[in-house]
Amino acid sequence: MHGGTFPRFALVAAALALVLCGCQKQPSSAPVGTTAAVPAAPAAASRLEAGKRAAAAGDCAKAMDELAEAARLDDGSVEARLYLGLCAAKTGDLARAENALGEAAARDPNDPRPLEALGIALYAAGRRDAAGQRLAEAVRRGSRSAQVQYYLGNLAMIAGDCREGLTAYRKAMILDPSYAPAVTEYKNARVSCARAETPPAEPPALKPGPKPAPKPQPQGAPAPAAAAPAPAQGAGGATHP
């Protein structure tokens, strides 16, 4: 099965790495006619940075304490909820992860990272339909993640959709040519899809066998008599010899 070779902890770790790569994302400027976000209070910012450092170091227990407090102090913080959700997913608390990442996604409709991470966490938990929805939404938000395309490819192949699967793997390889899982699954998908599209070979036509030889007649036996012609009938129905 596509994607089945990656254990759950590896999938969640991949999601954490995906977001850590974008941790320096600059906030988008406020749309015209709206008020720019108020800068976070120093206490919230300090807790956020401490939580991010702990998350990057793999200490999710400490990170979650810091990040939960940062989120409490700054209700608009996407970053605090994003990292809180990632650490919750990594520790196996999917319900808390889904809640935190959902809140992060709601606070910035232009940021694909919460949905990228949530989609991968849901994929790891076996919730494929929900994972596909979140990953597709991340793409609509402008996601440029090779991992997102890779998991979308896996989901398409599991559903038997070769065209969508191959397309997603190609996109993943374009976004990150060094992302080996996409290359591997693309090759596997091409083989399995070619097999599925190749019709089975028809069995060869049977050649007629040789006719059986006539049985030899014993010596002195009379030849078989020819059949006597049928008597002719006249116009009135009388039989003539």
C-alpha cells in the first residue's frame, strides 16, 4: 500500500519538520480597510520563543506548557497554536492537535501551514478522508510543500486514481527534487498503473488435430455396399421401380 511503509511517529515528525522550515514566515500585511494585528505582549512573545526552542529541541512536554500560555496571552497568535498542535500530534494527542491546528488555521486564512500539519497528522492516524480535505485546502491556500503533494498522491493511489496520483507525485518532485519518498512512489505508481491498464493476453487459438486414419479392413471381407437409390415417385404419387 502506498505510504504504508512510514510508521506513525515518522509521519508526525515529518509534519513538525515541515512547519519548522517555515518558522520564520513573515505575517502577511493587513488587507485594505482592516486594522493591522496588534503586536503580541512581551510576555506572550517570550513564551512563544521558549516554546519554539523546546519544540525544535524535541522537548514537547516543555514546549506545550510554554505554547499554551503564549496562546492564552495572545488570542491572535497563529504560531503558538501551530507549534502547540504539532507537539500534541507528536505526543499522540490527536484531539488536542486537531483543536490547536484548527484554531491556527482559522486565525489566518492565508497561511497553509496549520492545514499542512493537520493533514499529515490525520493521515498518520488513518483518517484519510479528513486528511485529504485538509491537504487540499492547504494547496488552495498556496502550499508549496512537496510533502503535501506526496501525501495527496498516496491518497489518490489508495483510491485507485492513477492519473491524480502520478500528477501529485510529479508536483512533489518539481517542488523538491531531493524528496526521495516522492521519487520512489512515483516509480512504483507507474509500474502498478501500467499493469492495471494492460489487458490480459488472449489464449492462443487451438489448432485442429489430424483426422483419424481409416480403419483397415480384414483381408477377404466384402467392400461395404453402396446405398440403393430411393425409388422415384410419379406425378400421381405412384411409386415406380
